[in-house]
Amino acid sequence: MVRTSSRIASCVLAASLLGGCHVTIQSGNTPAEASPPPPPPAKTASGARKPAKPDPEPARRRQPKWRLPASNAPRITAPNAFGNGEGGAFRGLAYVIPEGSKKLPSFDGLVPFAMLFTDRFEVKSQEFSSGFPGALMQNDWFAIRFEGEFQVPKDGEYQFRLTSDDGAVLYVNDKRVVANDGVHNAKTEDGQVQLTEGRHRLRLDYFQAQRGQVALMVQIGQKDKFESLVGVR
């Protein structure tokens, strides 16, 4: 009987060693002590990401600010009818154009001779003889391209009123809205465009032919109620 129990113990011990288990063998009638169950496997972090929270601000209100291209043109050193050399929402670059021009030139390839700034366009009809201080005393045959941003408080259709002497063309978000080109005395043209709440890009091209009167005014409104368009810096 002892030999049989020893053989059984030997077999159990060998099996436990091969299986990596712990078994306690006791002699007599006391039953064998079972090893404690292995601990449950540790929980691993899930690789799934939580869905991003929706942005409370609509994408149209998060438009990246548009930036003007760099220019080495000198700033004017004193104000003239079209702006100043210190700063403003709209930057203007002035160019010499060929004498005899009847409409706005192509600005491609032209090199600006002066830089100026303004927050609004309120040049009423007047004689222009001051030129561009600190740059050229150019009183005629010049063009200016103004670029910058303005803001509207709500969605809707907006009207734009452009008065110029000589020609000018107004663009909003690169779309032509008002065309008032050509050689003429102070003349007004209107246009309209649908806009969303927030900031929008403005471009205003203007040229002066022979020396004399100049004018350049831009107004914005709704339902025929207009006010000066003011830019945002």
C-alpha cells in the first residue's frame, strides 16, 4: 500500500512540474491541498479613441486670417488724400502706369513705388497735387491696389457703393462686385453680394489718368442704407 501511494505521489509530482502547477501531497487520509487559482489577467487600455467633441464654433467663424504678400516698397512719409504711412486695415501699393491709359492696367509684373495705409475710403472729389511724399511726386498716371479685410455682423446680402474719379473696381473674396473702370469724372456704381457673418477679404483697384480731380469712396449697406466701409486690422 505504501509503494502504491509513493508511485501515485511521484506521478502527480512529475505532472505538476511539467504543467507549472503547485500541488501539495500529504500522507494519510488528508486530501491534497489544491493550489490557488491564478489571478485574472490585467485589463489593458483600449486602443480606441474617444470621439472628438463637436466644435461649438461654426467653421465659417474660424476662417484663418488672410495675410498680405510682402513688399519692399517705401512707405510714404506724410499723409496724402489716399492714406498714410503709419498703418491701417487696408494696405495700398502705388504703381506708375503708361501715359494715355484708358482703364486699369494689369498689375502683373508692375513694381510698386510707394506703400500707404487707410482704414476706410472717403476721398471726396478734390484736386490732387501732393503726390506720394517720401517716394515719387506722382500726381497723375498712377494706380493703387488696396487690400485688406472687413467684417459683417450677420449673414445676408450686402450692397456696395463705389464712387471714383477716374476708374476703380471692387472685389470681395476675389469676386468682382462693383465695376467703375474707365476715364471719367466722379461717378458712382453699385453692386451686391451674399456674405456670411465674419471677416471677408477686400481688394480695390484704382487709377488716376491726367492730373486733376480725384475721388475714391466705398460704402456698404443693406436695403439701401449705406455707411462707410471700415476695415479690421
